[in-house]
Amino acid sequence: MQLQGSHWSSAVASADGAGGRNTPLRVDAQRNLEHVLRAAREVFGELGYGAPMEDVARRARVGVGTVYRRFPSKDVLVRRIAEEETARLTDQARAALGQENEPWSALARFLRTSVASGAGRLLPPQVLRVGVEVEADVRVPQQRQVGLADPPQPELRLVEQPSPVVPGGPDDAGAAALLEVVGQLVDRAREAGELRPDVTVADVLLVIATAAPSLPDAVQQAAASARLLDILLDGLRSRPAG
């Protein structure tokens, strides 16, 4: 999903009105745009951001040419959806901060609201910094026999980096705002002793992505999400010493 700056600027102008002007859309054009955006959220939520534009067009019941007239490249459409979802998560985090006095309640409210809205299925991958590191001192489980010559096994870890934004992802300001407000929720819960001290912002965002499965039945999906989130929240909470 590479998108260069000049390409992005011209693409936005094409998608949002020639030369950056806010040109009013005809009623049918506005309706088509809404159908495309709704279809893109559904398709990307089910299949990921790698889904082709043709799938979006079929779901929107429009020709693929209609999609490309509004979004000259897939990068532009992906960026639009990613930015909207990033902004929605940020608003949900701010609402939790403002409406819950108890730190743990605020964090749990944010997670429940975000998972219930399905935002995790559209969480921009650039916000989740997942890296693979090799531990120098690898502790091997007793039940597993490993030869002395075997190399250390890679361990999957979440790696928080200062700039989580790459071309094709949400804009710098949007991603930074999300990480900042979720960081406040995490810090408050940790300082109150209610959150495990090793939990990071990246862990919390991973919970949102993990607890939002895409199932064909809406009732089953809601029940599965709620059950999985309960388990994950229990894992995030600190335990009394002893």
C-alpha cells in the first residue's frame, strides 16, 4: 500500500473535488459514494485491507469504474477508511476518559465500546507495531527437547515505535491522537494498580483487533466478541500479590 506524497495530494483532489474544492455532489453520486464507503468497510472488515476493489464494487452494487472515479487508487480508499476508523477509536477513547471516573472502568468501557462497534476489524495495521525478536537467553520448556545446536526460536512481540505511520495508513496527526488518548487510559489504570504493569498501548490495541471476529451470524458474532473480551480483560487486570 505504497502511496507517495504527490500522488496522494492529486488523488485526494480527484476524490474530494477538483483542485481540492468542496464541489457538491449530485444526489445519485452522493448515494453511490455512501454505498462504496459502506461496502468498503464491510469488505475490508471481513477480508482485510488486501481485498480487491472489485469486491468492494460488487458489495456496493456499482461498477468498478464508479469506485475508481471516486477513489483513483485503492490506496486512497484504504486511507479514507483507515483514517475514519482511527478517528472513531480516538473519539471512543476520549468518551471513556470523560465519562468514567474509575481508571479500570474507563479502560474497560473503551475496549467494550470499540469491540462492539467492530472497529477492531478495521484497525489500521500501521498502528499495530508487531515485530519478531530473538531472545539471547531462551528458556526452553522442560517437556520440549532441543539440541544444543538448535538456534534460538523467534518470539513475537509488540513493539511500540515513535511514528506508527507509513504511506497508505492513517495520517500522522490522527494516529498520534489515538495513541496519546489510549496511552492516558493505560497510564491511569496502571497507576491505579488495576492494570498489569507490563501492558502497553500496543497490547490494548491488539485486544481490540483480536476481540472483533468476523462471523456470518450477527448474534453469534456479538456473543463471541463479548465472551472473548471478558477473557482478555481478565488477562489484562493485575492480580493481588501473594
